[in-house]
Amino acid sequence: MNKLPDSPQIPDWLQTIYWVADPLKYLEQCVERYGDTFTIRLSGMGQLVILSHPQAIQEVLTAPPSQFKSGERNKLLQPLVGETSMTLLDGQPHQRQRKLLIPPFHGQRINSYSKLICNITQQVASQWVIGKGFTARSAMQDITIQVIMQGVFGLGEGARYQKLKPLLTAMLDVTGSPLGSSMLFFKFLQRDLGAWSPWGKFVRRRQEIYNLLQAEINQRREEPELMGNDILSLIMSTRDENGELMSDQELKDQLMTLLFGGHETTANALAWAFYWIHRLPTVRQKLLEEIDSLGDNPDPMAIAQLPYLTAVASETLRIYPVVFVIFARTTTAPITIMGHHYQANTTLVPCPYLTHRREDLYPDSDQFKPERFLERQYSAYEYFPFGGGNRRCIGATLAMLEMKLVLAKVLSDYHLALAQDKIIKPARRGLGITPENGVPLVITGQRVAKDSPKPATVY
């Protein structure tokens, strides 16, 4: 029997507490002590081999999908996304769901969401008051929930929208703290002790959301004229190779998967971006010059092509990826990764956070330097904030577009400043990492309209 890589010699329950409370610090301590590859043991999840060397990442992500099963390892997400969610499936069922979901997230479909993102950003920002403070994360959550409600669910008004939006927001907040996240990791906390118990409240809220989604699906079937360009409408009418539509349960579970995959993550990334941009005046100045070079009311897709803006978004996702580890992969047969032999049923976990902090790839890796993405092209195994292989996030292109358009729209129209001159640290929120205090900002003024287009600055 092959020995797994070294592991901290502390009880599983204590490792789980560290993992839930401060995962980045725990990962840093482990990589410093054990190197690129090490094993951790978590309650209810067993032994996980953490990988961060680009060669190991490449060998895992390019291995045949049949070499791994991932769905079983993601079962802790089931209360959030439902049992037919793509994230919980393997093999042919996973491939089928992925094929049905990919078309709305590519090509012209993506471009069609750009105006919606800009309009929602303008609408949310118009409520800001000069001289008053707000937190970037809360404001970005307001934008991203509306993008999902309108672009994914196809709901922008009406009674059902008014009921669903606060329910979804409240459900997302359930895992918004280390204590709330613990409910996913520790099964004994998943006890329905009535409507006022934490898990009981969660279960009832989830059922209410599913009832509202079912009512929306039923109405669209009865009134086809309600079908639009939103993702729900598109996947309701998409058939697999056997001519079959998604079941109602599959539709609802995929909507919840897209909600949890695209709301909190994008809001967190945007909050971090606003922090770095306003903490580093040279970054902000370069960004404004590039955005202003497009003149007034630029085409959203022209904004999306701006190189320095793209580099800022990429560096934001490098330094704090939206998820610090990507989907675990459990071997279905023995496999060799970087010369180490692993038996079947070994769980391998690529870690973008640690890979993105490698000094050999990213000198001064704790520093925010967008220029590194202008000076070098990184491989999909050196930089992978959205995962990779057959489990890569299908919403990655939309998330990057949303980040760039929201940043450009806000920076074009408003002067902002950090409300506190302090270093903001990362904190666990749900399954991801967020700025610990949400990034308090102050509106210091509105920007005047730009003059005629100037040539873009070359960096």
C-alpha cells in the first residue's frame, strides 16, 4: 500500500476547525512545512491530498475524466444546490448536464448580457450618496443578485421577483460566516428542530424558493410568450442528444447551482478589486486612463477587451481566487502524479490559492501587480481561478465580463475612496474567501463626462 504525502499530526476534528475558520493560513502553514504536496484530514471528508505544483495540476486536469469521480466528494453542497446539480454528478449524467448548460454561457449569448450588467450597475450606483459610506461587498452583492435574477432566472419585476429576491439573499447568507459554514461540514448540525432552529429555517426557506421556481417554470410552459433570452428560458427549451428536456427538478437544481456559483463569488472578487484599485493610486490612475480612452458611452464589448482592465481582474483572481481549492477528484484506479503513486479512492485536490502564491511563478506574490499579466502568458495549470478540465466553471466567461463591466462603469462615473487606511485581510465566507470587513468605501464625488477619445496608454 502506497503511503500518502505527509500530513499534520493533529486530530481530524481540529484540522476541520482550522479549515473552516481560517483555511488560507492553514494551507500556508502546511505548504511551508510539507512542500508542494501534503495530506489533510477533515471530519466527514476523510483524507485529501492537496496539490499546488503546476506539473501536478496539469497531470490531474488533463487525465481522462474516467480516471476520477468528483460528484461524491461534493455531497456537502447538496443542501445548497440539490441532488441533481451538475456539481454532484459524474460520468454520462454530468456530461449531459454540462452540455445542456454550456450554450447560454458562450458566444453571442454572453454579449447579450453586457447591456444588462451595465444597466443594473448604473441603477444600483445611482442610489449612492456623495459623502456617505457603503461597503463594496454589499453593493456588489446587490448587483450580482440582480444580474442572476434577471439574466439567469429571467425575473426583474413582479410579485414572484419580490418574494424570491429576499429569500435567495437570506439563503446565501446562511453560510456567510465560519459558524454558518460549519453546518455544511458537520452533519450533526443539520437537524431540523423547528422553524426557528438554524437548519429548520434553512430547509423551509429552500422549499419556499423551490416552490416559487416551480411556479415560474409552470407559468412559462403554459404561456410560451413569457420565454425570453434568460438562461432559464434557454435551458427549458434545450434538448439532449436523445431529444429529452431537463426535468423540473434538474432545472431548479441547476438554477440554484448557478446562483451559488455566480453570486457570492463574483461579489467577493469585485470587492477585492475595489480594495486594490483604491489602495494603489497608480493602478487606479492607469485604469482610468485606459477606460477614458474609449470616450463617452463606450460599447461594453470594447470595455471587455481593455488589456489593463483585464489584467486588474486577472490579478484580483490570482491573489484571492473565488474558491481557494477547486473540485476534489477521487481516483477510480491507481494513478501516478509527479512520480507519486496513488491508489484507487485517493482524493486529489488542486489548490489555486497556493499555486498562485508560488514565488517562482509570481515574484512578490503577495503584492498586487496587474502588469504580470501583460508581461507573461500563464498556462491553465499556473493560473486557474475557475478550475479546469471537465469541471471548469461554465460561468467563467460571464464572471470575467461582469467584473470588467462593473469596474469600468463605477470608475467612469464616481470618485471613490477607502473609508479606512488599513490592510484588509481575507476571511472565510461560505465556500469562498471575502474581504473581512466588506471593504468600506466613501463616494467623494461624481466624475465629469470625458472629452473626445484619446489613444489608449501602452503599458
